[in-house]
Amino acid sequence: MGIINYTIVTLGSHSALQILKGAKDEGFKTLVVCTPDRIALYSSYQNFIDEIIEIKSWDEFPKLESKLLKKNCIIIPHGSFVAYLGMDENKKMKVHYFGNKKVLDWEDNRKMQREWMEKSGIKVPHRFRKGDKIDRSVIVKSYGAAGGKGYFTARNQKELDEKLKTYEKERFIVQEYVIGVPVYFHFFYSPITKKVELMSVDKRYETNVDSLGRIPAKNQRGLNIEPSFEVVANIPLAVRESMLADAVDMAQRVIKTSQKLISPKGLFGPFCLETIITSTEEIYIIEISARIVAGTNCFINGSPYTYLLYNEPMSTGRRIAREIKDAIKQNKLKEVLD
Ligand code: AMP
Ligand code: AMP
């Protein structure tokens, strides 16, 4: 079947505009599913969105299953799929899905993710287990892709115990707070070419932690401000080339390990290594995002790094569509779908 017979579909949020623009540039039909409050936004892009299906709330998405099957749709998952639909609903749907659903468990469960990172031989912040003595500053993180929502920091055991008393999340981890700068490396692994491509790099603009420095410490005293890490936007970066070498090396190891742990396919398609780089140039990986991350939205028209590989604007969204197109041409579609 030629690509004309497939429709690329995603939920209207996160990186949908990038995904659908990329799909259209590669010649696919496009469809967005969204809630009423977003109709105005998506209907203003009729140049690359062919169809909009409205649902009252995100949890109605699975009800569209037979309709999407009839249209021969391919779902491109992004940060909203697990956050809004939940893991089980997401896994149950029979519509073609770009990616490996088995990776979802390894992404969502922080303990499994840690095993994956440790087996890849990459540096991770120290994790404290229940009952461990807290001997440094820590950050408490809930499970799943939540854009930094509901995280908090504590300077010592006493502060941690105090804050946990009122913490509502059931599943969380306590991790060493690494002092450095956050840097997010975006990659794409192609099971067809068997290559890891560096797509782009961003940093996040998080409220309120990124503006605490605007108020000098002496003026903050007494205000009782707690840092929070909720992401508002993303900022493009060009990273020191020597650090790129390390990042690419880590990405290759993460992919190789995934092929053993999540055999046989492992992780493929877009992913992100979320790092904190310290003043001694050590790169700590705080998380692997096994899907397209919103930081790639800075590069809908391509990035300095994709320019090195492609003589045309290549976003991560477009790269996904290109992979599907190449797979169709080579009769390997099964290799990239779940
Ligand atoms: P939204 O598109 O804002 O509805 O977000 C969907 C999910 O992705 C939520 O869990 C967000 O917290 C997360 N998210 C959205 N934008 C970003 C971003 N720029 N960086 C990281 N996570 C994000
Ligand atoms: P994450 O959800 O893991 O991407 O983390 C969201 C934000 O929390 C990051 O961009 C950092 O600002 C902060 N953060 C998470 N983990 C750590 C850590 N171990 N040390 C310092 N900051 C962290």
C-alpha cells in the first residue's frame, strides 16, 4: 500500500502541530483529535491539517478506535498520551502506533528506568531508598511525564520528612539534587538505517525555579518561596562540540541496552536524554523520555544539527513521517509499528 492510504493522527496538544506539519510535508493525510477549547487553534492550520475530530474530553479517545481503524490511521504518540489517556488505555488500542509500546513501562516506572540507565553505563544522580539517611539536598519526583509538575526539593532529612507528610503522590522517587545546568538532548533512532541521529538540544523555562535568581537572596528571606519545576516553554541550545560527543555516545548505549532489556525491538524513533551538566563537566542523566519531547517544537523548521544531515528543514515530527514513508517503501512497516 502506498503512503496515500495512510492517515497520521495525534492528540491535539504537546507537539501535534510539529508532527502533523511533518506528516503533511512527507505526503501523508493528517488528522487531529482534540477537545472543544482547541478547535480554534487547530482549525487555523488547514494548510497541513486535513481533518479535526472533536471529543469532549481526552478519555473519549479510545472510543474512536473503529473510526481510526477504518481510516487506516497511524498514531504518533507524544507526552499527552500517557499523561491524559493512562497506560492501559494507551496499550489496549489496536490502531497502528509508531513506536514500541513495551517501552512505555520502562519509561513510566522510575525503578525500571534506572535499571536501564545503569545497565547503559551512564551517570545517574544518587537515588535514596526508603529508610536511607538523607545526607544532601534532594529532589522528589512523581512518576510519568508530567512536565515537572508536583516536584519539590528538600535540603535535609528533616525538611524531607516534613514535606512528605503533605505530599499527595503515591509513587515517587527521592533523588540527589544535582547542581548544574539542565540540558535536553533530542535524538532519533532508525531501525531501518540502524543509526542514532542527533536532532536538536533545548533547555526548559521552568516556573518558578528559573526566575528565583531575579530576586536577590536577601530579599527572598522571609518570603517563604519554594522552588517549583513546572515547564512553561523551551529554549534552543547549541552545545559545546566536545559535550556532543559524550551525548551521542550515551544515546547509542541507551539504544543498545534497550534492545537487550526490551527485546527484540528496544527503543526506536524519537527520544530524549534529559541531563544536568555540573561545573566539573560531568553529565548526569536525570531521565530518558522515550518519545518526542516538546523541546523539539523549537525546531519545526529544522535545527543546526539536522541541517548537517539533511539539506531540507527536518523537524523531529517530519523525521517520524520520513521513517514511516521509508518503511512503507521498503516493505518494512511492521518494524516501526506496534
Ligand atoms: P499539554 O500539551 O500542555 O497539554 O501537555 C501534555 C503533557 O506533556 C503534560 O503532561 C505536560 O506537562 C507535558 N508537557 C507539555 N509541554 C511540555 C514541555 N514543553 N516540556 C515538557 N513537558 C511538557
Ligand atoms: P524531569 O521531569 O526529570 O525532566 O525534571 C524536570 C526538572 O526538574 C528539570 O528540568 C530540572 O530543572 C529539575 N530536576 C529534575 N531532577 C533533578 C536533579 N536530580 N537535580 C537537579 N534538578 C533536577
